Amino acid sequence: RASVSARPVDTMTSNVLDPNSIKAIIKANVPQSLDELFPFIGVFKSLSRDDIKSDVVAGLTVAVMVVPQGMAYAALAQLTPEIGLYSCIMPILVYALLGSSRQLAVGPVAMVALLTSAGLSEIQNPAEDPERYQRLASTLALVVGLLQAGMGFLKLEFVARFLPHPVLSGFTSAAAIVIGCSQLKDIFKLSLPRSERLQDILDPFFNKLGETHGMTFGVAFSSIVFLLAAKKVKQKVKVLKRFPEALFLVVFFILVSHYAGFAEKGVKVIGKVPAGFPAPQNVLWGEIGKVMGTATSIALVGFLESFAVAKTIAEKEGYRMSAQRELVGLGLANVVGAFFKCMPTTGGFSRSAVNYQAGAKSTLASLVTAAFMVITVLVLTPLFTDLPKPILSAIIVVAVATLVDFNEFVHLWRTDKRDFALVVVAFLCTLFWGLLQGILVSAGLAVVILVQRVASPHSAVLVQICEDPPTFRNRDRFPEGKQVPKTLIYRMDAPLFYANAESFKDELAALTSELDPRVIIVHGGAMPHVDSSGVAVLEQVRARCAARGKTLVLCEFNGPTRDALETAGLVTDKAESDAAGAAGKKKVEMFLTLNEAVARAKTLVQIAAKEDVALDVSVDDDAARRSFDAEAKTVVSARDC
């Protein structure tokens, strides 16, 4: 037998800080060295000459992709083209210095742009006051950055994981459809109301389809066909893998538009784009409360999208990623960018993939991209005057087309019906109700399903399937297994807390009535935490067992949970247990391993069996003595007669 007193002692020195204390949080977030403050320093020290060349090539490759994308996503957010270009400078520079990913390409992305438009258009009509709308976008970027950086500093990255994959998948697919449909007005040159609901876009579109401007549609349609064909060709021809099809399309149609007079023929063009580096500007501090809801959605969705692609690349390259560092890097990139006329930004999937495939080895590639963008806003912006707007719409449509993934729906239907319900709810709510509503409703449903899962978690009665070494498994999966005599081994695969404490007690009571064991072993190997409600239920189970002549035993709990149970007075060491037993308050024995608990259970069953035999003998002796006395009294009475 090995009880609590026999197990190795968990040693803790007095100078170890509580990890949840304010002092520990501050210490954990204060960099201990310059390399820790700026991760790029350590990476740069290890770069070879070939790595630097690869970074320069990758940086330029991404830069020629970012120019048209930046302007397109600014248009999607109902901002002027130069805002998209500005947003590819300061955020990239800040993230390159503070972020932990070496290949992540930061900047405007379609999803964040659409969320920006959806949230800000309810506060300010961009057509009525473009300058205030732009400052609202920068204010939104500031709040997004503060939320992300705050989550990073307080180690709250787990909050973002409350948006599970099915929610993100459904939201992304629906948002991509909404984004694509929102470009119909520029593709067909129709006067359509701006909306984030599919029905509000398609209804007026079909009513006005006859008013389509032929030349505008021809430019947009041919551009979409070219971009899709170029992607297919690049997949098959390795020589063209780095061909910048979007930039080529932009340059081609700028020339055609200029010499063919597209503007005079009714095709909308970008117009004059201001040249020069963005001057610092203040944000609208009084409007922070109004953008908080939108900022929260962007902070969570933006981080999850960014971290997903960054982590995938990091795993391929074999270096570690820090979710906390990512939140801080992305957050501060948005905070700094907010004071330089930037819209909210995050790590983009397509740009990061191009950056990685182009050979990027470090954030030096991002610095090269930012340098090219500085040159662009200083010198090249006058060249965009004749760029047709349908080209930007075509770039957006092709970019978001890859985000629609109905295969995921089929996969979830086959594997998990509850996750399928999540993805469908997220998809339909986002598509027909709105972006923010879709996130909130589906995230709320995800929390409900999570609570339902932990409130009624999977559990198992363990039986022995092998004697050497002793191995125990779920009796439902191994019906040939043998139950330890007069012993119930019960395992619940979830934390024991207020949401499932009563169901734990009820299921244990039902199994006890069914099997009538003398010893009940609660296996805590899949029970990472027990809160105060759980402790109270364990005490109730112990008292019920004691009242019925049964014994409760615990095993396999992790260190922090063992400490919590000892602090609560439910379990104790041998000496204290004996003293408590003498005082009339029996404590629960706890063991490190299931084998030790089973060995103790067998001993307790044997002791109980001997006590039962002794009780039976004493009962028989007592009955015989009463019978003898009765016979003796009968004899005496007969003599008296």
C-alpha cells in the first residue's frame, strides 16, 4: 500500500511567485534582454548572405503584391486608396521588430476590411464626411491594437480560442460570399445600397441588372478570368511561380485606361492619389466607446487568422511561436499605425504564403516590403490616377474566392454533428443577418455547446484487461474485461466543477446501486481541476459511502488538484488520517497511481469480508445462547409444576 504519505513530496521553495499574481505577470512581461524585447535581433545574427538575398527577393515579391491589394482592401473598407498603402508601412515595420513569426506578412486583409466597413458605416456615412470616416478607421485600429496587446500582456490568448474552428470556418465562408457580392456594384457599375446582408445586396442587384455598363463589366470580367487563369498556370509552370499577376494587371490597365480614355467612356477610375508619407494625426478619443464592439470582433478574428498561418509556417520551419508575443506584436503594430492614418491590419494568409514560398527567412523581408511601400507613396502614387476601379473589385473577388470552403461542412457532418450545427449557424447568421451578429451568435452557441459538453462529459467504468502489467480500460469498449472484486473504478473525462458536480454524484450513485461495491475508486487522471463545488460533492460522496459501509478512494489526480484537495481537508496523510478517524471524522485516502489504489481496495475488501464473517459468527453465538437460556427456563418451569 502506498498512501499520500508514501508518495514523493512536491517541493516548492518560498521564493517562487504565484503565476497568477500581479508581480508575476509584470515580471513575465518585462523583457530580460534586448534579444527578448526585439526577437529579430537574434534571428538577424544567424542570417547568412544567401538568407539575406532570399529575404530581399521575398520582400520585393510581396511588395508588388501588396500595392494593388492594399488599395483594393481600402476600397472594400470604404476608404481612399492611399489609406491601404499607408497601412502597409508602419504596421509592417512595428511587427517586424516585435513579432515572433519570421514569415508573417502584415497589412490590410479582406475580412478585417469588411468588418471595418460594417462597423463604421453605422457610425458615419463615408460619402458625407470621408475625413471623419478615415479618422474613425484609425481610432478603430487603435482600439484593436490595445485589445490585442492587452490580451498579450495579461496572457489572455486563450480568450481568442473561444471562437472554435467551425465558427471561423462558417463565418469566413459567409463573409467571403458577402465580400464578393459587395463588389457587384463596381463590376457592373450599378447604384446599389451598401449592406453586409446577402439579401439586401442581391435583391436590388437583380432589379437593376439591366442597367449594367457594358465596358465596365467587360474590364472586370476579363480581369477575373485573367487572374484565375494566371493562378492555374503558375501552379503548373514553376518558372512563373513568382509572376505578380495582380501588379501586371494593374500596370496593363493603367496604360490602357490612360490611352483609351476609360474615364471619358464611363469607366470609373481611382483618380488622384495623394503623394507623400502620411503625417501623424490624432485619433477620435471620444468615439472609442462606439467602435469597441467592432474592435473586439476584429481583434479576435484578426489574431486567429494571423496566428493560424504563422504557426503553420513556423512548424514547417522548425522554430517556436509565441501566441502571447503575436498578440503584443500585432497589437502594437495597430496602435502605432493608428497615428499614421492606418486602418486595422493583421497577418494575411495569401501574402504570408507568397512571402514564405518566395524564400523569406526572417522579418528582413518585411522591412524590404515596407521600404518599397515608402518609395511607392513618395514617388509612384501619381501613376495610379487612371487605374480602373473594376480592377480592384476583380482582385478582391479572386482573393476571397479561395476562402469559401464547403468541403469543411461535409467533413464536419461526417465527424461531429454538433460542430456541423456550429458551422451552419455561423454561416447562415453571417450571410443573412450580419458579420458582427454572426460572430456573436455562433460564439455564444459555441460556449453553450462547450458548457453542455463539460456538464455531461464522457465517463467510464474501468475494468482490468491485463494482469501483467495491470491494465484498466473502459468496460463498454472492452466487455471481456474483469471487474476488480467488490470494487468500482470510475473515471470522468472532464474537470469536476459546479456545472457537472451534480451529474457526477448522480452517476456515481447509480453505478453504486447497480454494482454494490465495497470500495469506490475515483480515477482523476482525466480530471484536471476540481473547484469548491467539486470538493463539496466529493465530501458528500464520502459521507454517503461511510453511512453505507463503503469506502471512497482517490487516485491519479495531478499535483495542483492534490494540493487543493488536501487544503480543503478532504484528503490527508497517514498520521492525520488516523487521528481524524479516531476523532470520528474519516478522511479519504488518495494514491498516485491506479495500481496502488486497486491494491488498497483489495485489502479493504478482504478486511470487510473478515468483519462480515466475524459478525455472522457473533450473531450465531448470540442466537444459540438465547436458545439455550430459553430451554433452561422451560426445564425450571416444568420442575416447578
